[in-house]
Amino acid sequence: MKKLITTFVCFFVLQLGAQTVTVQGLVTDEYNVPLNGASILVLGTDKGVQTNFDGNYSLEAKVGQKLVCSYLGMNDEIAVIEEGGTMDFTLSLKPEEIGTVVIRTYGVPKSDKLIPTSVTILEAKDIENKPESDAIRSMAGKIPGARITGTSGALGSGTNFVIRSSSSITGNNTPLFIVDGTPFNAGTNDLSGLSGGGAITSSRFLDLDPNNIESVKVLRGLSAAILYGQEGRNGVVLITTKSGSQKDYALAPDLPYSERYLAAQEEARTRLANERTATELGYASPYQAMVKSILSSNDRMSTYLSLRENNPNDPAFYVDIFDRFKKIDPDFAMGVLNSFTTVKSNDPQLLKVLAYKLEEQGKAMDAVTVYRRILELRPDEPQSYRDLALAVYEAGDPEEAVKLLFSVTQRAGLNKEYKRIVENDITSILSSSETARKAYNIRSTDLKNVTRDMRVVIDWNRKDVDLDLTVIDPNLEIATPENPKTRAGGVLLSNNESGYGPEIYDLEELQTGSYYLKVQHPLKEGEILDVDGATYVKLTIYRNYGRADQSREIQLVRIVEDKKLQLMDRIAVL
């Protein structure tokens, strides 16, 4: 009887240990942003689920089992199920070593292992100090599938180099040779025999010193034609000489200026392209905990409005909440955006940011509502009228916009540069609006030409801050307030005063390439920026400015308070 009771107790304990429970929770990253599509797997089984759009999951498992949470690019997290209920996971980014990046001729970054063609690489030691005056013949037997033979046995005769086939419909099966980035003529020249006999052939290969070659890359297969076009259909031979190498400029003092210039361009573009990403990744919002509390709430809008009462005047609160929920919960994010017009604040710095964000999201009418309140608070500031006028124009009332701008130009003591900027705004609106011209009895022929392929404008929300716009064009020319004009026709118009802006970059004719837009506080050596809080910039990019097909794009950019140039945007012109 005693043995029977013991067996029964053991069986009961085993059943208890295998109890099935429901586990649910939230998966977020280090910044408390929910992760959609994260995998939750019961270790040792094929049972698992994925998180939904809000980062939530729910599954059934047994007490004592382990859950593995994983997400692409992040470290896995493992937790033991001790009881049913909530198990949240916070995943951190997985540090990965980035290998060498190779930029191919079509401009797409590729790993060396992913080059879509067969490649043979020869180093200098494979070619130099060989008993051959012809550099190409020094490669014989070192390139799989290649046939390297002399055209004759005579001294100085040419060399045949065939990668793919000995026969060709066109009669030419010679690969494309590129030496230090320049196509190389691999043709042969007929010379009369010294004794009056038959002709022999010589080629330009004799011009290459085998001892001056640093490396050779041979690309075989039809995919070489993808990289180098029709000329590469028979394969491509890339030769880099020691004097043409860019590994160390000290080894190439005679490197042509054009090659040094292109290398400098590529280096600058790579550095610039990484700057804004680094700035954005380095910004940790102080409102991440609030994001999480809103996420877990059954009534997100009520929770948001309650939190707003405790953070009434910080622009970062409004912007960060909207940006975090824009992809996670678009409906809620739009509700947050719509609530900007109901913010009861007398702080123009905050109201400007709210208006900027509304304009960025295409809500011009709501932006007009906020700008009217700013004008009531700051009727003596010209920028209050200009901000409202441009928003009114975008909302569909060019006549009122011109009236507001005209009132600015009539003010006594107006800064000359600022007046010029406002006059250009008036001309642009009148040029593109026939109704406005009729209202003011102005003919289009009476207007000066202010059309531009591109206009870049920055305005900001703080009167106590001065910002300088810098534009780097595809030729790497830099337009600054000190050097406002570039050879390509770019002109920088600076307000030259602190307080709201604007600063403008005009370009009559766009060039193919990249334009980098940067901004900084123009602090002198040893000077400290003595302001509290962030500065927000409204970056407006006009295409076909002043023309009937004018378009604009607005971005709200947070500026870091230091003396370094901060990249705001990169405009690629194809």
C-alpha cells in the first residue's frame, strides 16, 4: 500500500511539471520600439509564433520549457517558462564585422564573394622577374581557360590572348584590356620583315613593364559584359600598375589629377552619406518609456493626451511620439498629428515645430491654423507673416499669401537680404497663379524671372539661434555664407541674422550627381552655444521653383547643438 501511494504522488508531480500554460508578451528593440515579425520558438520543438504588427505574441507551452526569441540582425534571447502570464523580450543589435566593400562599375556595393562573374587575380610576384619582355606572356599558364600564344617566333612579335573561344563571328575575340582605369589598345601592328620576308606583328603589350604591374584581374564569362558593356563580351583584363595604384599616393606622385579628383569625390561622398545615419542612430529619445506605456494601453489616445499634460512645451515629445507610431499604428499617429491644432501653448518655439510637422505630412490647412496663432503671439516678427503666407498659398489661397507678404515688404527697417527673399516669394506666387495676378492687376510680363531648377530653404523654430546652410554640389564645390557662389551657378542667400531664418540656396540648372545639404551653428573658436533644448529645422526643397509645375518637399530635421556640420539631406540627381 505504501508503494502504491508513492507511485501515485510521483505521477502527480510529473503531471504538474508538464502543465500547459499560455504565455504572451511584447518584443521590442533597445529603444522600446516594437518588432513586427520576431520569432518566438519553443526550444527543442517545431512549435512557434511570430509577433504581430504591434510586437505582441501569444502561444501555449509547458512549464519548464524554454522560449527562444529571435529577429534578423539582433541577438537571440532565451527565457525559461516558470508559469503562465507575461514574458517580454528586449533584443539588442548583433555586432557584425563588415567586410571589404567593392564598388563595381554599375555603382552597386558588392562583397568580393558576390561578384557575379568568374575572377582570376594575379599579384605582382606572379608576373615580375620573368624571362619575358611582354607582360602578357608572363601570365601564360596562370589564368584558367586562357590561351596566350605568340603570333610568331620572331623577337618582338605580338601576343594573342583569348579567354573564351578561338573563333568569332566578328573576327575579334580579344578581351577588353583596362590599364589603371583606362581602356588599352590591344591591337597589333604589321611590320615588314627585316630581310624583306613576310610581315610580323607587334602589339602595345610591349609598352607594359612586367615589373611595374601591381595586380591583374581577369573577368571571364558573359557576366563580364554586364559590368563593362558590349566591349567586355570577350572577357575583361584589369591591370593596375604600381605607379597607377591608389593604395598609397606616396607610391604614385605622378597620378593624374583627374584620377586623384575622382578618388577624393568618392571618399567625400561615402563620408557624407554616413553622417546623417550616424546622427539619427545616436539620438535616443527621452520619451521611449512613454512610447511603451502608450503601446500597452487599451486606449492609446487617452493615454497620450494624459501624458501630454505633463509635457506641454517640449517639441521632442510631440515629434518623437508621432514618428515612433507612424509605422506601428498609422491611425493613432494621425490622431496625434491632428491633435497638434488643439495644443494650448503660448510658446512660439513649440508651435513652429508643430506647424512644420503638419506641413511635412501634407496638412497645410492645419498648419495655417497653428501659424495664425503664432502671428497673434508674435505680430512684430516678419517671419510670422512669411510662415503664414507660404502655408496659406499651399492651402490654396494665393491672394491672401501675396497680401501677407506685401505687408512684410512695407515694414520700416527690414533687413535688405530678407526683403529680397520675400520679394522673390511674391514673384514666385504671382508667376504661378493667374488669379493672384488678376487680383493685383499684374501682367506676367511685368514680373522678373525667378525660376530655378532647385531652391533649398531652411527655417528654424528658435529666435535665439543662428544657423548657417552649407551646400556641397556634385563637383564638391561648397557654398557657404562666406563663399555664396559656385562656378556651377549655385547662389546662397543668407539672412545674416539670428532668429528663424530663412537661408536659401538657389540653382538655375541642376547637374547630375549628389547635392549634400548641411547645417551648423556658426560659433567662433571657444564660443559656447548657450541655449536649452533642441533646434528644429524645416527643410524645404523646391523643384522647378517659380514655374507652373513647381513642387516641394518638406522635412523636419532635429539639429544637434555643436559646432560640427550636420548632414540634413542628400539630393541625388540622375
